[in-house]
Amino acid sequence: MFRLTTFLRRAPGVSRGDFVTQWTGALSEAIMANPQFRRSVRSYVVNLPFDHIPEEFLWIACNDFDGVAELWFDTLPAAVVTANAISADPAVQAIASGIIDIAACASWIGHVVDAFDKPGIAVKRIVAGQPRPDLSLEAAQDYWLHEHLAFFSGYKEFMAFILRYRAIYGVPTQGLRIASHRLMAMCADVGFASLQDLSDAYREPRHAANMMTDIVKFGASGGAITFTADKVKVLSGAVLG
């Protein structure tokens, strides 16, 4: 399947609580009322922020964005056409313009590849990055999808904390006409039982000492974005988030 992922940042002067209320309420109602949404979206998922992240976890669960939206589709054409239709919808624009800092958001379409999914997920970390500058998009993605997965899967102590790994590789979409469009080459959804487990996973000594030796083989040294969700709600369709 294909997924339109949008990292959201609230507009200046809007509190996080008001943003979440309006995003999951009036704005989502307007999005779901769009005819193209009703025809093509298979799932609409919202990833909600923590009210408060304890200081000891901010190093890994940073607070840069206010939410992540997911729209799931069967086909790439449906994803592009629907995203354009929703973006151009006057009812959506009227609400979004008052609560979202569009220039600070990032939206792109990717193809979903699930590795594994276990029960007990309470915290979901979404991280997206770019390819190493001297590699083609496809070469970086291919290494990330196969060799990098095999690399970190070899660290059993690290893997003991991870309940889900889902890879979403970004697809160039020339016809996507939305203001927040920023292609992210590689995006991973990673599930954990708690913030403590998230922190402990990335501080596991053997993995922590070696992970960058593999990341530099495919990934850029900067430009990554992350979001850590406290709650995940499916507002429409299948349970895919």
C-alpha cells in the first residue's frame, strides 16, 4: 500500500491542546467529507503528541512536531489525486490556515513495507531521513530496506525492545501539488511498550556503539525528522496505524 505521511506543526499562537482538538475534530471532518477521500482513502490515522515528555527522554523523543497524519491508499495515482483534492478543498483550507504552520510541515508519499508487528505497543516513533548525497535515491533505499534491517536485527538486546518495524520508502511524485510537499527518502515506524523502552533501546551499548557505522552507508548526516506518538487513533477505515 501507499501512504501519505504529514508531519504537522501548529501555527504560532495556537496551543498544542487547541491544535489537537481542531485537527482531530473540525479539520478531520472536513478532510473526510471530501469526495475523493471517500472514494480512495483506505485508512486515516492520526498520531497524537504527548502532553508532556519527561526531560530524561527528550534526547530520543524530541518535541519538534505536534502530530503526524497518515492517509493510506491502494495505489500511487489515488494517493496523488486525493492529496491534491484535499489540499485544494476550500473547507479544508479555511480550517487548516488557522491552526497549521504549513511551511514548517513535511508531506510525502511512500510505499509501505512491513517487517514485523507485535502486540503491546504504547509508544510509536516515526523517523524519516534523506539519502547520502553521493548515492542515488534508489540505491540508498535498497540498502536501507535490506542490509540495514539485517544489520540492526543482529543486535538481540536492541531488538528485544522493538515491537514493530515498518519501512516506508519515499516515492518521487511530480504531480503532487501540496504546499507542504517534501520528499523523505526513508521513513520507519518503530513501536515500543513505553518511553523507557524507547530510551533503553537506543542506549543499548552494543547497538549504540555501532549503529552509525551502518547508517553512514546510506543516510545523509542531517535533515532527519522525528515524532514520538503517545496515542494513535484511526479516524476512518482499516486499522493500519
